[in-house]
Amino acid sequence: MLDPGSEPLYTAEEMRAAEAGHDVSELMERAGAAVAHEVLTRFPDGRRIAVVCGGGANGGDGRIAARILREEGRDAVETTAVEQADVIVDALFGTGFHGEPRPDAAAAIDRINAAGAAVVSIDVPSGVDASTGEVAARAVRADVTVTFHGRKVGLAVAPGLFHAGEVVVAGIGLGDAETRAALVTPRVLELVPRRRAEDNKYSAGSVLVAGGAPGMTGAACLAAEAAFRADAGYVAVAVPQASLAVVETRLLEPVKLTWEHAVEAAAKARALAIGPGLGRSDEARALRDALLAAGDHALVLDADALDGLEPGNWGGRAVLTPHAGELARLLGEESAWVRAHRLEAAQRAAERFGAVCLLKGADTIVAAPGEGPLVCLADAPGLATAGTGDVLTGVLAAFLAKGLEPRLAAAAAATAHGLAGRSLPQPGLVASDVVAALPAVLA
């Protein structure tokens, strides 16, 4: 059953199950017609259309599309000679492809990418693994991907995400089917508890942020402000004594205290956000470990709190929020491996640490032990700037403090964060802009 506020993401195997019992020729006819319609609608002036077909069902879809395009008066040719085309239809490989393309197919992919024409891929860009988003060697870079029945995992997870261009889902007459992975939609924010008339500041969501070492006070401040803007009722910030004057000047609403009083202050908090600007000193690590042992709080472990982290007995109440480099260190892998195998990396971390893993990126992945992955698409390149990860930590801590279970809290926080970023002008966006945009998104 799908999680609330999500849509299915299909693997190749799940698509085969959805197609079972249907007339293959009818499905292919509908698929080819959908591709032809998209080409005709998007590129009304495109006369020369090169349709690059493979030998499987994807190639069959391409040949049907070419036939329909010719019937509509276009010069649609099934060929690998793409250099003079106005539009290229990529029908080399479909959802069943994985691994590296053979040399002749690799050469065709290179020619498509170098042609300079608009590219429409059928189902998935050739070279992308539909079930994982992985690209073993080379893959087509499409402007548009027309996929059938439902979005494929590989169109939502990087690096496949970056090859897909705009994704158009075309119905071909199939019924709903179960999927393990899901794409999170803005409807997930309806699950975030709102303040009730009977709430006080603590029951509305109480958060403690621990971090803010000298030189990194901004991280703790951003997390605290984001927690308030994500509707927490009470936020305290614990920083070293040397940082206290800076934080006192910068923050108005949060309670400010020193690390020495952090464990005591945790008693008032329902969620702890550990890591924004924490640093990697012995004192910082000791504080992290003391807070992890301080009670049964919901936990967000970010940034420096992930350094040297060992699996703990957190009872399913922790969320780790690494970027690719941090996750690589947690898993003992290279960053490049994590970037190439994002689903596998996030799931490995979730299983190893017994916690939810929120792997940050344009395709933020939320993995939990024994659960299918949730994918949150931001479509906000401006979020690639310093401090936005601290904002996400604060939002997530607020949602946890309101009682949302960790996996859905992580998905909702990533969604709110992405929507806030998307609502802003992208050039020159800074993290504090995202904080200010949160109330409108949550409203």
C-alpha cells in the first residue's frame, strides 16, 4: 500500500507485473501513439524526425511512433543517422535494460547526445537503469521522456534523473499495481500536525538544537529559526560558551544556553537536532554521545554529528541526514560510488544504523529499515548553497517534535524544504531566504 501523499515509482519487474495478461501489441500501439502525439504537440515545426530503434519492445514502440508520424506528414525515418534531424526519438533500450550498452549501442547514444537536436526518449533514456537510476557507462540525455503507465524509479533517482528531462506519463490502459518505491507529493504536508487551540508552546513541538561551535554559529541559528518557521512552539539552542554572545545577538525567539546545560535542557524537548555547526572536537563528540543517551527523544543527526557515528539502539526514532560525502564516510565507500548508487547507499545506511536515512540531493531519498524508499524531487537548484542543509535539519526536527513518525517526517521535511526553495528566485538564493519562505509553503 502506498504511503499517504505519494505516487508509485515502478521498477522494471513491477512494470512487467502490471502488463501481465494484457495484449502486448495493443499496449505497444498505445505507447507508440502517445510518443507520436508528444512529438507532434511539442515540435510542430520539426519535419525531419530520426527514430533510433533497438531490437526489443522499446524499439517496437519507436517503429509504431515513426509510422504514425509519417501518417501525419512528418519525415520520420528509423535510423541511426541523427545528425540532420530536427527531433530524435530514442527507442534503443526500454525498462529491461541494465549494465553497459554494447559498443554499437554506445556509439548510437554518443551520436544522439552530440547531434544538437531535441531528444524524446521512450519510457527511459537509453542507458539508464529503470529500476535504480544507475548509469553504468553512458546514457542518452533527453529533453523529454514519455514513460508509460507510471513514472519509473530510474526517472526520479540520480543520475537517471538528470538524463530524463521533462517526464510525461502516458496512460496505456493498465490498472494500478503495487510498487515498493514511491514519489512523495506535496500532499504529504497534510500529515504534519497543526497547532490546536489547547496546545501550549511545548505540546506544539519542542526542539533542542545542539551545535554552533565558534566559526559555525550560523548553522545552529539557521536550524533553530527553521524549526520555529516550521511551526515548532519552543526551540532551545545549545552552543559552546565561546559562541553564546554571537547566538544571543543573532537569535531572538529561541532560548540560548551552553553545552554544559544541554542534557538538562533536553528534558524539555521532544526532538533533538544534533550537528549543525557542532564541530569535531572531543568535547563535541562527548556532547553528541551524551544527548544520544539522554532519553527517548526523536533525533536528527546531521553534519558533524555523523562523524565517527556508530550504530546505536535508537529504537527507530533517529533520522540521519547525510549528503553523499558524509554517507560515503559512514559506509566506508567513495563519494563517487554513493553518487552512482544512491538507492543502494541510502538503504544500506538505514539497515546498518537501524535509522531512517535521508540522503540529500535533487532527488532526496528517504530510506528506512525494511521499508521501500521514498523519493522527494526538489526541482530547486538554488538550494545548492551553504546552510540549506541546516534549514532542512530544523524543519525535520520540528515535524518530529510534533509527533510525525520519522520516515514520514523526513519525507515531509524534504518536501517543505524543496517547495520553499522552488518558490524563490534561484540566482542568489541563500539559506535564510528558505527559512523565510517556510510559513507560506506550510500554509
